[in-house]
Amino acid sequence: MTALDQHVAAVPLVDHHVHGAFTVELERAEFEGHLNEGSPDPIPPWMTQFDSQLGFAVRRWCAPVLDLPAHAPADEYWKRRTELGVGEVTRRFLGDAGVSDWIVDTGHATGSLLGVHGIESASGGRAHEVVRLEALAEELARENVTGRDYADAFTARLSARTENAVGTKSILAYRTGFDIDLTAPEPAEVVQAASRWLDSGGERLDDEVLIRFGLHAAIARGLPLQLHTGLGDRDLDLRRVNPLHLMDFLRSVPDVPVLLLHCYPYHREAGYLAQAFPNVHFDVGLGINHTGVRSAAVVAESFELAPFAKQLYSSDAWGPPELHYLGALLWRRAVAATFGRWVADGDWSEADARRVVDLVARDNARRVYQL
């Protein structure tokens, strides 16, 4: 192991976009379903999701954490995981990830997931909340707010919920896509849209006007704004979530940090936007786990164009704690291999490589989120 390898292995990470780990025991079919980002359907009986880049990575890198040999067969892996139980498995994976700070989206399916304090307890690190805008709107709808009162209620709730939060997040990628008008709506439009949405039941927020209102309410708060881009499950139209669709919006919000999440397969486009706009930052988090051994190529490509002060580490882990651990491990391996090659070839100095490792692993996130 070179000195650079040792530095990469030891640097504490700030996981700037992550969710909770499961607090409930899973059936194997459920677990395998969470190794698939694209489909909400059950895994067909004629295949196993362990036969994927992510599944192979779990058997290679997560098995030893559970006292199994690397590449343990899937049946043995599942048997050992079940013997240890969800609490011990979670403690091992989160504790071994080497993450000092978790920046947690608490807005999705939280009933079966560790919250901010649970992540701290399981990992020994610090955790910080990010408030999801669409979840906040749906919360208000369940409280029977009226269309006329919606704007004031949303603004007040956002102010209260973000008092101790470090950022906000929108999943408009799932709800509308990016190829819409993203200017701030007029107050009368908001009243009409809110009344229409609430009268229809106020469940899944996909109204363009209210999503635009939420975005601009968040911008007015001045906190970093996270935006899901790139891959996700199939209720997202991947064609409409290329971050290049956001250029007009980005021109209009120069004073608020905008964090483009995941980005793959549009990580090169995200790198361009990070170069073009001083407030734009990005990660390749979700793509790292799901591309497994090929994540080394994805990480290398993310360093092609973007300034190094604009990239952040993320796992985007949700559910199985293997993902919290594996995201960190695969990122470290990819960075060590990529930077190590550039140093060995004489293109980078080792001192510069170490400095960039620290920027992306922790320092950029600490600056952006004011940790």
C-alpha cells in the first residue's frame, strides 16, 4: 500500500447525501429488491439480484465485515446476515464506513429507517438533516391546510423545519422533470394550484406551480439546495432529468449553493455545469454502488472537467446498511486507483493528489453546508 493509498483509506468522509438504514428485519426477496435502483417490482424467480455489479460488490466487500470470506456465496451471505440481526449488521457497516458526518434526507419512508439520532448512535459519527420540500408540502396537505393559506403555511413550516437543518432538497426530477418553466410563480397561481391539488386529495405532489413555489421558497431561505438528477427508479423519466435542462434556473439563483445529486449517466454534463456556474456542485453517489467494480471509471470521469472544489462525496445509501459502507469503500478504491495512476505517470504530484482527496472527501462539504 502506497502512502497515497494509506491517506485515502484514512481520510474521514462527509457523506453529503444519504438516507437512513433499515431498522426492521427483511426477507431475502425484499433485500434483493433494494439492490435494484430501477424497478419497484419483485425480483423474478428465475434470477437473483446478487448477480449484478452491486450484488457482486456486496459479496466481495461486505462479506468480510460479517466474518465471511470474500466472494461468499449469496446463500451463505444471507444466512450469516440473518444470524447477526439488523442491529448488529447496521452497527458494523455504518461504523466501518469511516464517515465523520452524514447529511441525511429525512423525507422518504422514514418509518422503517434510522433517523438522524439513530444514524449517529449506530455509526459514532455526526448527522445533519436536509429537509425534502415535496414531503413537507404533503405533510401540510394531511393537516387540511386550505389553498388560500398554503403559501404562508408552507413558508412558515419550511422556516421552522430548517432552523437546525443544513440544507433543503427537491425531487422535482421524479415529479415533473427539469424541462419545465422553473421561474417563481405569482401568488394567485399558487392559490389556484394549491386549491386544485388539495381538492384532489393532496397526496403525491406533482403540480408544477407548487413545485416551483417550493423551490423558490427554499432559495429564499438561503440554505444549500439539493436536486436529484440522473438515474432513479422507473417513475422518473431519465430523458427529462439531464441537468443541462436546469441552465436557465441556475442562471437565476447565483447566490445559493445548488448540489446536483447522483448525476450518472449525466455526470459529465454535471461536471460542465460545476465549471460553468460558481454555485453548482455535484456528486456521483448513487452510481458508485450500482456500477460496482466499474465505479472506478465513473469516478475517474467525474474528474475530467469540473473544478475539484466543486465535487463532493456521497453514497446516497437508503435501506440496506451495506450501501452506506460500500459507497465509501468503492469511492476510496476508485480514487486511490485513479489518482495513484496519475501520480505514477507523473501527471499529478502526490501532494496535489492528497489535497484533492481531502477536498472531495470532506472539505468541500464542510464549506458548502457550513458544518
